[in-house]
Amino acid sequence: MKNDLQKRENWTTRLGFILAAAGSAVGLGNIWRFPYVTGTNGGAAFLFIYLIAIILIGYPLMVTEMTLGRKTQRNPVGAFKALAPNTPWWLVGGLGVLTGFVILSYYSVVAGWSLAYIFKALGGFVPEMAFGEVFTDHITGVGVPIFWHAVFMALTIGVISAGVVKGIQRAVKTLMPILFILLVVLIIRSLTLDGASEGLRFYLSPDFSEITAQTFMDAIAQAFFTLSLGMGAIITYGSYLSEDANIGDNAAYVVGLDTLIAVMAGLAMFPALFALTDVSPDAGPGLTFITLPAVFAEMPLGSFFGFIFFVLLSIAALTSAISLLEVVVAWAVDEKDIERKKASIIVGIIIFIVGIPPVLGYSAWSDFSFLGFDVLDTYDWIANSIFLPLGGLLTAVFAGYVWKARNLADEANKVGGVINIGEWYGFLVKIVVPIAIAVVMVVTIAQTLM
Ligand code: PHE
Ligand code: NA
């Protein structure tokens, strides 16, 4: 199995790689997590800080991970081992594998909600429905959400073990534009509702007095999560990237597309949230699943559009989930010599089991509370407010000081493109990224514990 490394397949076209990386990036993070985190953090001011985090932290780290992967052609653990042999740096890759594991376990639960909503849409969305109750009824069940979580994990395992990732990515090429068009339709419907302006103001007109250290922490966490950074997914995908691709440009495409979809999701969501529901914008993880059906109910052929939308959201979630599982499986295959199919199935089943507590957190284990979080939010907090920023910080330090920013830039610039990885990159990755993450993490953790 080790010689897989030499025979490692490359994405045959530049488009293939972009599709894969964009497939990993665009997912529940954009349509489920981004709106509710924005809502919890007061709206527009959060959006502003989030966009800064994307540019100053997200983009340079996207370049970093893509280059680390292409240079070493390894999974995250192997990548650090290859560039800094006999040092503890491989632990950063190890942390990434662990993070992928934790994220996928609850990601699959939420993706299961999306699968279930495909059928709820088929049953019809009508204006007089109490969408908040429909959602609560769904998540406080036990058997049904576990069933959909199992279905989603089975799909993910199926794709990874059969090695048909590329086939899925190719399908995404046609599906993404449809998701995009549907979002445009939703935005138009949402903006033309009576009372839309209040939501628009909430989302786009910032009140900077609301910003706290927590706002920065949540913006950084969301930037990492949505761009699939800080845990090696992009290192892993970059390892399949061929020599003749310009990294600065590829990274910009992925970051730009992901950000566009998130911003659009917010535009579809907030006007409708204020116009149609009595749900508060800081309602948390249910926001999308309560608001969107309310918008569909206000549209001609709403159930049909809702059906298509949740199918596409589930597929977007699947292309993200395969990148999460791939990190763990690539590690098991490359480093532990386990056969691919076997690794996918074993790892996938363990992840499924680890994902059961987040389901039960809404019913049998609803007494559970950690810093005020339920089980799913606890997993989410540990992964996104601790593991991803820590992984990103250490990756930046590694690239900037150990492998050296200059070497990374040379590798990234091998083939010319529009964006040249210049001096600015070293400044960001050596100074801005590590200091910003460290300060924000220390302050928020101190505040949380106090
Ligand atoms: N970026 C994905 C999303 O927005 C989630 C993800 C996180 C995927 C980390 C891979 C790694 O839905
Ligand atoms: Na995303």
C-alpha cells in the first residue's frame, strides 16, 4: 500500500482540483452554520469581522495548506514528517486527523437533518405551518435523526471506500450552479417580502458597539470551518494537485466562491427571518431549518423548490464530509498501512457512533451542559474554537518559520498566475495569523473560564 504514494493520482485538470477543494469548502458551513453564527453575534458587525478574517487568515492559510499538500504529496501527518523529519511537528497533522473525526461525527448529524427535510419538503410546506415546532419535533426524536445520521455516514463511507470521489466532484460541476441559482431565487423571494428591510438592516448595517472578543473568536472559528482549514483537509486534497497549477489563483477561487455562497445564504435568510417568523436571530443551530421552509412556503411550487434545495444541500454536505473522512482514511492508509476499504468502513462506523451523543443531546441527554452548550454545540465548540484555530496557528508557524515562507512561496509560484505569493505572504503567515489567533484564543478562553 505504501507505493500508493508514488502512484498517487493527480487531478487531471485544474478544474478537477478546484471542484474538489470547493466541494470540501462549500457545505453546511455556508448555509447552516454561517447564518446562525452571524445571527448569534448580532449580524452585520460579525459579517464585517468575518470577511476580514477570511482575507487576512483564511486566504494565506488556504495557500499554505494547498502548497504543503502539493509539495509533500502526503496526508497531513506524512506532510509534516516529510518536511521536518524526526521532530514533533507531525503532531499538528495528528491533531488534524482527530479534528476531522470530531467534526464529521456531528456534521453528519446535521446533514441528516437536511436529508430528512428533503422528505418534509415533499410532504409540503405551507405558510400556516409552525416551522419552529416542526424542527424541534424532528431533532428531539431519537430513532429518526439517528437513522438519517446513519444514512448520511453510509453515503460518505460508500463514496470514500469505492474511491469515487472524483465522480462525485464531477457531478458537483453541474449541481453547484443549480444551488447557486436556487439561492438567487431565494434571495429575490426573501427581499421582496413585506418587512424584509428589518432583516436586511440587521445583516448589512453594522453596529460596531456590539463587537467583543467573542465576536472575533466566532469569526475566526467560522472562517476555518467554512474554508475547511486548520485540520489538513486542504493539505490532503493539495497532495493530489499536479505541478502545473498556480496555487495563489486556485486558493483565491475557492475562498471567493465559498465566501460568495455564505454571504448569499445570509441574504436569503435574514430578511425572511424577520418578515416571516417570530424566531429570534440568535436562535442557534435551528435557524436555517426554520427559516428556509418558511420562505419556500411563500413561493409558488415552494415544495418542489424546497425538495431540490435540500437535495442539493445534502450533496454539498456530502462533498464536504468526504473530505473530512478522507483525511482520516488517508492517514490510516498511508501511515498505518490499512487497506482503503477496510479503513473507510472501520473509521466511518466509529465516527457514526461518536455522532450519537449529539443526537441524544436534544432528547435523552438534554440535561447535559458544558459552558451552557448542548452536546452538538460542545463538539462544535471544541472543534471550531479550539482545534481548528490551534491547527491553523501551528500550520502557519510551521510554514513561516520551519519550512520558511520563502520556500513555500517559491513552491506556490512555480507556475505563474494572476496572484503572486510575495512578501505580503510571509508577513501574514509569520506575524498576523499567529498573533491574531493566539490573542483572540487566549482572551476568549480566559473570559469563558472566568
Ligand atoms: N468547509 C465545510 C463546510 O463549510 C466543512 C468542513 C470543515 C469540511 C473542515 C472539511 C474540513 O461545510
Ligand atoms: Na464552507
